[in-house]
Amino acid sequence: MTQISKDMKIGELLQVDPNIAAILMRAGMHCIGCPSAQGESLTEAAMVHGMDADKLEIQINEFLAAK
């Protein structure tokens, strides 16, 4: 089973599974296609958007586990 960590870059997350983009967009992170966002960690991107990186990490890992 593949798992991600909140320290991974957004670009790395999307390489694990492009469908992670939908999770991030539903959370309000609409700039995931932006070149600068690709180099930010999930933690950094969550902080910029006022989100909880731990919660996003759990949601993404639950999604990956269900596949």
C-alpha cells in the first residue's frame, strides 16, 4: 500500500496518484497546477491556505488505502 507524508512536495503527491488533485481542490487548494505549488510540500501549501496538513495527509492516505 502506498502512503504519502505531509513533507512530500505537491508534485510528488500527484506522481503517486493524479487523483490526489481532486482531494486538494475539494479542500480549497485550487492552485495545485501552479509551478510554484509543485515545489511546495503539503505542509507548506496547507499553511499558505490556512489548512490542517495532518488532516489532508490522513484524507489522502485513506483515499490511497481504499484503492
